[in-house]
Amino acid sequence: MNQNDFKKFSHDIVLLAEVHGKTVTAGMVGIYFKVLEEYNTEAVNMAMTVAVKTLKFFPKPAELIEIIESKNQTLNIEDRALMVSTRIISHMRAYGGTKLPDLEDDPIARDLMTRRWPYLNFASSVLESELKWWQKEFMEAYRVFSETSLQITSESQKLKQIVDGIFGG
């Protein structure tokens, strides 16, 4: 998230608190925003929705982070690709080509934004009107890369078994 998201985030966190019978202060809103700002808006909104549906008490920031991170691991490939591409676009709109996005949590996205679309070059040259097409292309590349890396991992395990069988490892 970035500062442009603060107003909507403030509104949403106040609603989340009301549902749980809690009042939040401006200081609490600021702390929650600071802690959650590394995540994209969609992920934070999803975590708040899950919190309303599943938690009996107002969540601590760590609980919202757990929801975000556990949902990231269970998302299907298309949803994960959409989420990470949206995060890249949001980062690009906020920072342009001046700051690399943190993609350490997603090796596929990191590889795509290093090799296929080197981020700094991409962010400084892409037009806003091209982003929806880039996002579709990114999602397809993400899906293919994901399937290929699973295949390679599987093949590597088979190769290891063969080698172990030959050399008695």
C-alpha cells in the first residue's frame, strides 16, 4: 500500500473495529497502516474480510499478516499472478523506475521482473495504457513459469533417484 491508500484503509480498519466492538484511535490506525503497508491493498482488504468472517476479537497486526501470508500460499496460480502483478503496478505507480519492488517472497515474480522485464527499464518506459496488456502477459508467463519450475523440480527428483540407484546413495 502507499499513502494514497491511507484514507480507504482508515475507513476499513474503523469498520473492522466496529464489527468487533472496539474503538480505534488515530495512533492505532497509523501503526496498523505502517505495519501492513508492505502488502498490497487487495491482500489487506482480503485479510480484513477474513477477519470479519472468522475472528471473534479485533485482530492484532500480526494476525492480519498471518491471514495474508497463509492465503498467499493457498491461492491458485492465476490468483497469485494477478495479486503480484497488481502489486508490481501499484509499486510502479508509486515509485516509477526509481525503486525496485520487494519481490523476495515470490521467486517467480522476481525472476520475471529481473530477466523478462527488467524492472527499472520496464517501469521507466511502459505507458499507462499498456499496463492491462502487460498484466495479461505477465499472468500467462507466471503460469507457464510456475508449471515449468514444478516440472523441473519433479524431473530433478527423478534424476536424483536414478543417480542414487546407480551409485548406491
